[in-house]
Amino acid sequence: MKLELHNLKSKKRSLARSAVELLSSMRFAIALLVVLALASVIGTVLKQQEPYPNYVAQFGPFWAEIFHALGIYNVYSSWWFSAILLFLVVSLSLCLWRNGPSMIAEMRNWKDRVHENNLRAFGHRADFKTAYTRTEAVERLQVLLKAQGYRYQIKPKDAGLLIAAKRGTLSKLGYIFAHLAIVVICLGGLLDSNLPVRLQMWLFDKSPLQGNAVLAEIAPKHRLSVSNPSFRGQAWVAEGQHVSSAILNQGDGVLIQDLPFTIQLNQFSVEYYSTGMPKRFVSDIVVLDTLSQQRISTQIEVNKPFIHRGIAVYQSSFEDGGSHVQFTAYPMTGSDARSFPLKGQINRSLPLASEGATIEWTDFRAINVENLADANGKTDVRGVTRRSLKEVFAERLGSGAKTSKPQTLRNIGPSVQYKIRDAAGQAREFSHYMLPVEIEGEWMFLAGMRESPQQPFRYLRIPADAEHTVKTWTQLRAALQNPRLRTAAAKRFAIRLAKPGTPLQAQLEQSATHVLELFAGNHIPAQVAPNGASDALGGFAALARFIESSVPKAEQAKAVELLLRTLEGAVWDLWQIVRERSGMAPNVESEANGRFVQSSINALSDSFFYHAPLLLQLDSFDEVKASVFQVTRAPGKKIVYFGSLLLVLGVFAMFYLRERRLWLWLKERENGAATNVLMAMSAARRTLDFENEFTQLRDQVGITLNHIMDTL
């Protein structure tokens, strides 16, 4: 039994010894440093702490979920990154513990236990004879060694005298400093990492808050105390409001970090370049200390933080703080074109009782800098190319071509972003610009829509009328959905192109009626409707389906030309009817009016994919800005600075301090009137510089002794 216990203890000691040897090995430390470097590269190249849908759009749902589980999106706060730092601290500490004392002892050792025979075995040695007595020779050699920067010790040895000298032994401190520096830097990084917060979650039962809640009503288990030693969070505050806590994102929720002071934002201002890009943004704040009740007025801007009680407040970004916006709402379904005013506030919602939906106002931007250009160097928006009716129609038939476009920057004015959520909870996101944008000589309103945050916005481009509104186009859209007005437009079209009462007039009227019904999405044969859907789309998609199913392929090109001419002519007459109903005079045919009709047809076709009950035109706004501050307590910063200084000193000592050992053995001759001197020299690394140094020092020793004989 005792033997088994002894064997078990021996195995445990052996395992412990093996573990210590592994952790303290240079290979293990280098492997950790390589992994740490790779993780740092990932954290630098890949944008950190972006919204999860952005990563889904970039990597796909499968890899996005795997990378999320591995903490790739928040590398420096992940558990495995902290674990690598901890293992690196342990590994390098063990290295220092094992090798540091021996290196210090090596530095202090004069290595004076050598004998004459040992010195003669050195590869770098020389023999001298001098007429000086041993005492005189020692005195002269001491002067030389001091001049060369050597520290030395004189020791009687056998029948002679040994001078043991050394220089550059502090190079071994370079090894100690370099390893200690990495340990210190890692400790500083751990102190400023998410580790202190995680320890509080584990030890003090803190848990992230999931969902939304009123800040004052958040339970203590979701809050971190003012004495939290290290944290990095964000504080959002609108103009005229104040905040006394920061938000710490934890992946599965947020923690609330209470601050020892309150930040009140008095004013936020932005300066712009000529292109409209932000040049400088400044927050005028007042900080109220909770304990002393001291009020401090200051400004914060990028790279110029405000520091109070060890907490740094940085200007991170800016957002909307609850701007008030006013719209004119136009129906996008049915034949009703009557508009009505609509008011909203960013970060609030508004029910649409008649539609059974809710509008959620999400963002407002007073300035938008976009890349605008088309293939001809003229303006276009977000890669959406304006094409003629024939090109658009041909693309619907599968013959569209792509071209690369240059990019230019332009400020295109204010925009508002919102969501419309239906009764079932499904939401689509919309982005509308307040001012029209000039595209190939035409002024267009941009109305963007996307089904989910992973998708880019697709823009509906609506031609602006003479009053720079979308009113005319919305009236035209409503008229297209009115069967009576479609019939009237078809009759006018036929009368313009044929004599009254002729068979051609009847044929043209019938064709125009059919084309308008197809384009309006109200006359699609059952066999043409996709999957037998009762609400098949209209626009160019409906016309393309009709031609593909009803016209032989060899005659489709001619059919396209005929349908486009009929559609343009019928929509022209529909426009004139709309103008007459509004009490306006009919338009004369011109190039500008023709372009308006073509652009309106393009927008009418695309409107079937817009999927919104209302079209909102932003009329006015009362902007309220908000600052986003990064609030940081980072005591490890000074520790990292100290570690960096140690690292610089260590690298300098290792590469620029060269250890040299020198021995001089002095032995009097028989008559005592002369002295034999044996010189030997060694270095940690034998380089060409060392060879030259030995030669120079040997010659100087010979000159010092005034006589050289039997030099080897």
C-alpha cells in the first residue's frame, strides 16, 4: 500500500514537473505569441462590434454563426483572447523564475576560478613579456581596462596574479527585461480587457440585460458599481439632456456602468469639408461631479478627451437625438391620390390606423455624402443606373448588360429612415431623401426600400414635377389604377393617331386599353400569372410575361417596340387627363415632357416592388443632435507604458550590449626583473566585430606593456 502511494505521488510530481517544463519552455511561449499575433491581425482587419446582420451579409449565415461562437467579432474581449494572455503571463513568468536567478548569478560571477592551463586552451589568447615588475604591469593594465570600460577584480592565483575583467554583462538583463516587459504588457492588457467585468459576473452574480428597459428601473444585478476598476462602454446623450451611466455590450446583452459624474450635452456642432464629409465635430458639455457637486464646462472632440476621476470621455460619433420631422403622405395603393400631412419624431413610432400598420422612425441625417456617377460621368445613386424604357424592358427579358462606373462624392441633402411594420409584425425599412437629385439632366426623388438589414437599399427614382414635388407622379400612379381614366386615356390616344370612326382607331384604343391594364397589373391571364397568383405584378414584368407567353420568339423584338410606343403614348394622354382634373392646361409635346413621361413609367414599373402603403415626402424638420461618447477607465494603460519602456530597454540591452570576458595572468620571472603576461578573451557570440576587438585590445595591451614577444 505504501509503495502504491509512493508511486502515485511520484507520478503526480512527474506530471507537475512536465507541466511546468511545458509552460516555461520557449517553444510554448513563441506558439502563444504567434496565436496572439494572428488574433490581433483578425481584430485589426475585421471591423469589431458591428451589428450581427452586417456579418451575416458578409460571411453568410453558416460562417457568421461559427465566427460569432468563436468571438471573432469582438476579439479583444473574448474569453479565449484573455486565456491566451493569461497563459502567456504564466509561461513567461515561469521562464523568468527558472532562468532569471541563474542569469543574475552569471552576471555577478567573475569567473576567476580559472588556471593558466585553462586560459591557454582559449582560441583567443596572447603571450607577452615585459620588463615591468608585476606591480608596475598591474598598474598599467588597470588604467587600460578602465579606459576600455571593463570592470575587473584582481586575485592572487597560485604563483601568479589573475586579473578577471568583464564588460557588457548587463546584456543578460535584456533577456530579463524583454520577458518581464511582455508579462507587464499582458497584465495591463488583462486589466483593461473584459476580464474584470467577467470576474464580477462570475463572482457577484452580475448578468447582462436583454431587451429594452427604462434606465432608472434596471435591477442592480445588471449594473456595475462606480468602483469598477476597468471598463469600456458607450454613453449616448441628446442635446439638452444628460446621462450618468454607460452601456457595456456583452454579446448576449448589456451591462449598465454607473458613473461618478453626470454628462450634460449643451450643444453639438459639426464642421464639414466642401464635399460634405465631416471635418470636425465638437461637443460642449457640462460635467457634474456626484460627490463634490463640482460643475465643469468643457469641450470634447476627436482625439481630445476629457478625463475626470480616472475616467476618460472620448468623442466617438454622433447620431440623431430625436429630431421632429414633417411629411406629406401619398397613398401607394388604389386609385386615391389625396395626400395628408404626417408628423413624427425619431426613435418614436406612429400607428397607421387605416393601414393596420405602424411607422417606426429610426434615423434622420441632415447631410448625406454619397457616391454619384454613371457610365457617362453623370450622376447616379448607389449603383442604380438610369436606362431607357427599351433597355429596362430588354433587361426584364434577360438581355441586360452591366457596366462599371466611376464614383464621385456629393452632398445630396437631408434624409429620413423608418420602418413600416404590418399587423403580423413583419417590417420593411425605408430611406427617403428630402431634396431631388439631378440624374442625367432630370431631377429625381430617391425612395429606398429593403426587406431586411442584411440587404442594401434599392431606390425608387421618382421624377420631380415643376414644383419639385412627387405630387404629379402620385396622381399619375392613382390614375393608372382607375379603370375609367385608363379607358379615357386609351380613347384619346386612339383619336390622336387615327381618324375617328375608322377600324384603326378602334384597334388602337383596344391595344392601348390592354397595355395600360397589363402595366397596371389588372389584366393578366391566369396562365401568365406566376404560380397562379391572383395579385400578379404589373409594370414591365407583366408586359414581359405577356410577350414571352403570347408572341413567337422571332417577333418579340417588334412586339416590344409596339408595346413601348403604345405605353408611352397612352401614359402621355393619361397625364393630360390628370392635369385637366387638377385645373391645369394640357402640356405641349417637348423633349423635357417626353423624358418626364419615360421616367414616370420607369418609376411606375418599379413601384410594384416598393411594397409600402404610403409614399412619404419629407417637407421640414427640426433637428436634434446627439453625441455618442466612449467612456473608459483604463488603469492598465500606464502599466502597458511601463512594460513598453522595459521592452525598449530589454531589446536595446540584448542587441547593443555585447558581453566580453577578459583574463590577464601575470607571473614574475625567476629574477623578478620582468613579468610574463598571458591574455585570454571570450564572448557570448563570436562575430567579426569580436575578432577585430580582440586584435585591437591585444595590440593595446602590448603597447601598454611596452614590449611584445611570442604573440600568438
